[in-house]
Amino acid sequence: MLTEEEKNLMRRCLDEVRRGMPDFRSRQPQLRMMATAAHALAAIGDAAAREEGAHLGVIEAGTGTGKTLGYLLPALVLAHLRGKHLVVASSTVALQEQLLHKDVPALCQCLPFEVRCAVAKGRARYVCPMRLETRERTGATLPDDPDALAPGDGPAERSSGVRLLGRLADAFAKGTWSGDRDAWPSAIPETEWRAVSTDRQGCLGGKCPEFKRCPFYLARQEMKDAELIIANHDLLLAAADMEPGSVLPDLADTMLVLDEAHGLPAKVVEHCASRHSLKGAQVWIERAAALAEDATVALRLDQALAEAVAAASVELDERMETLHAAIGEHCRFEGQDTLWRCPHGILPDRWREIGAALAQAATTMTQALQALREALVAAAGDRPAQAQAHLSGLGFYLGKLAHVEQTWAWMLREDAPQALPTARWIERHAGAAHAHDYLVCAAPIGGGEKLRSLLWERAGAAVLTSATLRACGRFEPFLEESGLSAYTALHRLDVPSPFNYADRALLHIPNVKAHPRDAEAHTREVLERLPPLLACEPGALVLFASGRQMREVYDQLPEAFRARVLMQGQVSRRELIARHKQRVERGEPSALFGLASLAEGVDLPGDYCTHVVIAKLPFAVPSSPMEQARREWVERQGRSAFMVLSVPEVGIRLAQAVGRLLRTHQDSGTVTVLDPRLGNTHWGRLLLRGLPPFRIVIGERLHAQSEAEAFARGTGEALPRRTSRQLADAAAAPA
């Protein structure tokens, strides 16, 4: 419960913000968001409130509501007065940086108390000074990955990598680079970065001579002293799976805010999913045993350590070979098929028997390598560089073994009746080590159970927020997917966007003749329509549901029109958006072509984006084994997988995409959806219910010029007076 002191300080802080931010507008919806966030976070430490979920809040805050300020102000006040840590986790490292360098400083300069802030990133985002020095001096490398799809770099790439490592080492030595990968001015290729970064298993910790200037440990110390810690979803989930307090503060005594929370259920599934190869694994198992022998000799360790690794490696290798043969006998891949899925997630009995023995062998080898690692760290005092070189390889192989163990934990898991099953499947795979390999893959088909155990039952209090949490106007799909539906006292709030969609934004669904399932015909029609649609637009964003269609459209556009297009994948996302803005600022027309990642987290106000074109409704790929397993489970319960799963998911993605149009009160423009199903199906009308209240035109626009003039005046008088909500309501009404 909020105290009077806390309420008074929040009011005082809000007054200071009004004085300190000239452009700040205090609106009732934002105040309601602050109140909801405050009441949820204030339940930290209240055992009775936790039982029914009063320590949890779910807030959908439409574009322009001031979402970041809406949760940060009350959360910082509570953290300050109660002496708690506040962890704000967003979906990407890029959004972390925006919070750290823009949103948080702007608010903190107005607050009447000091806020110490730190950014939390995984160890792998920082350079390892010891490995940087060793690699730069000796050219030492990590073991090759036998599961990689392509051979290693050639001489030219290796030479370029050596030059880059030299620049990194020089900048780090001079103090002009902190060692943070994201602080380097250009992208660092993954191959080079892997060679100079490390994970927990490859780190010497306090035994390392570079410990006092290690960027990871320096950042970690800053985090311990901070009230506000900015993280990302990946790091939060990884930290929650570790010993409390090892990466982030103990969650039981922490307030959490999860921004862009709409992606959290999918993120936790991705976090849990695991796979391993068979033939490729046999290669690295043999190499791990050889490395153990080399390390034992080089550092004069007990020979019994290497012998234990060797014995375990022989056992695991045999289990891999047996499983490879069993899969080859059981699975019948037709033609070009590369995937075989266990129907209903049921594992063949023979595989279960082999897998149990394989999992035990993997655990035995892990224990043997861990014992060797501990001895190696203990012996590192006199020869740290030599120890670190071997430790890097051990860390690599321990990571490989962890994937094997996690995969079989899911493969052998007993799925409870009526509960979400586990997806289990095999993929044919051509790795660098073997042309005819298999990948053994497993993952939960939903993240709710894991989120409950990792976060909701452990966090002191948590608020989840995004501009798109409701699907087709309902919170229920998100609550079920995220494991929150059982909490009856959970705080929920829908804060609509303050933007005037009815007068400043048009949603156009033209009479596209080609059905989107006819890929070739639909691509031809998209090609025909795009140039006239975007002819007069200073800045446009065209979103595709598949990379294949995006590339086909780009390649076949008239050359003159293609010159204005910047396509995702040509350069980094940051560079792509920067070039687009530069073109618009020079008065040159520019159109961004992109996929799902450009449909969220992209801010293109004003002329940077006056037209959003959605080529096709963004349904999930139906051939995905995860998607097949989810659909199979829902339909086995007598429900429609399309209505229960597909439509709500598309609703969220569509809302994210159309949210790219209006970013400020002055913006205006058009969203065109080149998928006729949005306007001519019952479920398409349900999708409209979850969108902002656009004016809608279904069919061809006959007065484009007069509409453009009306938009320029900001009146929209030429537009039909039907909003998306009104149209959806009309569709649902009885005839």
C-alpha cells in the first residue's frame, strides 16, 4: 500500500517535471498509468497481496501516452524511499541504450533526489582483456564449431580480423574504448568478437591479472551501487535462471518493470528452446578430450582428471552414434523435407531409452570437465595466460554439453495431462563436420509456466507494459500466454493513445484481387501498386511478412523507383534508418523496405514516415514445428487454432506495425494494407477492433488529391467518417 509520504513525493516530482520539461503535457491517462504502476509496485514485501497477484500490473499504453515517464516516475520514488533496487528491462540492447542515454537522464535531472543508474549486460557483451591481449599477441583462437553451416574465414577475412583486433586492443589500452561491444563505433563481426569475449566458464574471475580493469566486473560493481538498473529481457531471463544475486539483484527484493512486454512470452520460449547435433557432437566430444589432455600436461595437473574426461567422452560418443542410427531407422524424410516432428510431442520409446543414457553420459562428462576447470583455475596463479587459453576452449565445450543436457531435459520431460506439451523434432543438418547429420530439438510451446516460476512467483513486484498488449481489444490472450491469467487481483489498465487518429490518419484496404496465399500473383499486384501509392510521399515504410517477397519486389521494381528504396539487410538497422532520415532531410523521397523487426521500436516522426504499407498480414510460418505443435494441441481440445492462436498473434503484430505512422500530435498519414482479408473476413474485422480509431476506406480511393489536401490542413474532411472500432462493431452487429 502507498504511504502518504510516497504519494506526496510523487506529486512533487510531477510538479518538478512540469517545470523542468518545457514540452511535457500532463494528461489524465498518463496519471492513471502512474497510479496503476505505483499500486502494483507498492505491494513489494506484502505476502498477502502476492497470493492473488496484487504485486503485478499489466498496462497497455498507446503511442504518445508518455509510457516511459508513466512507469519510471512512480517506480523511482518507491525505490528511493523503500531502499529497493528497480530493474527496468526492455526487449533489446538498442532500447536499453535509449533508456540509459535519453529517457532516464531527462527525467532524473528534474527529480529532487539523486538516482544512480547502471546498465546490465551479459558477460559476452564485454571484451575479456586477457583474451584480447592473448589473441592480439599470439593469434590464439577458439575451437572451430563443427556444427557451423559454413567453413571458417579465408585469409582475407582473417587478415581483416587481425587488423580490427589490433584497433580494439589499442583503444582499450589507451582508455578511449570501455570494452563494451555496443560502444565501438562500428559493428564487430561475430567471429572476431567470440575470440575476445568470454562466458562464465571461460573466465578466471579474481585469479585473472586483468581483473581490476575487466569491463564486465567494473560494470557489475557499478550495478551493485545503483538504484536503477537497465537490463534487457534476455539478460533478465538468464539471470532469473541463476543463483539469486549472481547477475542482477535478488528478484525477491527487487521491483521489475518489463517494457515492450508483448514479446516476453515468445522470448521465454526462445530462452528455453535447445538443440544439439549428433555427428557434429562426436567431433567436438573428441576435441574436448584432446584439450583436456593438453591442459593437464601444460599446467602439470593430475593425470586422473584428463583420464576421467576421456572415459566420459567415449561413453557419450557411443550414445550419440546409437541415437543417430535409431533416428535414421525411424524417420522417413520425404524428398526435400528436412524436418520430422514427434506427433503430439510423444517421443518414440527407443529414443527415450537411448536419450536417458545419453543425458547421463553428458552429465558425467560435464562433471569431469568441471573438475578439470577447477584445477586449472587453481593453477592459474603463475601462468594465467596459459591457463586462460585452455580455459577458453573448456568453456566452449562446457557450453556445448549444456545444450545437450538442456535438450534432453525437455525431451525426457513428462508432459502433464491437459498441460501444454513439449515440441520435439528432428532436423536433417549438413554441418561443417558431416554432410548427413541430425539436430535433436526440443522446446516448450508456451512460456507461461516458465514465466510464473522464474518471475511472477519470485519478483518482489512487477509491472508489464507495452503499446500492444491486447489482441483484438482483449487482454486475455496475453495474460494466458504470459502465465498471468490465474492472478485475480492483478492490476490491469488500458491507456489509449492521445493522438487524433480519426482526423489525422487513414487506414486504406484497397481491392487487391490476388489472394495472399497465391504468392506469385500477390507479389505482382504489390509491385503494380507500390509506385503509385508512394509517388508523392516524402518518407514511407513498407513492411513484408517474408524476406522472399521483399527481395522479389525490390528486384523487380522499376529502376527509377528502386533508387529511393533502402532494404533491410543491405546495412545495419541503425545505418539503414540513418540513411533514410538523411534522404528525407535533403528533400529526397525515401522508402524503407523491412520485415518484422522494423515493425516495432522504430521512431519515424513527421516526414520520415507519412505512409506505412503492409504487404500481407503477418501470420506465423505454418511449417514451423513449434507452430504445428501449438496448433495440434489447441485443436485436440476441440478449439480452432486459427482463432485461438493465429488471429490474436496477428492482432498484436498488426497493431505494432500501424503504430509506426503517428509518433507525435502533428503527424498525419496513411496506412495501406495490401491484404484484402483484413476488410472482407469476419476475423479481419476482429483485428480492426484492436487498432487505433483510424478513418477507414475499404476499396479504391477516388479522391486521393483532395484527401492529401485535407491531411495537409489537418482536417481530414474528405475522409469517410468510420473508425476501425465503428467498422468492427458494425460487422459484429446482426443483419
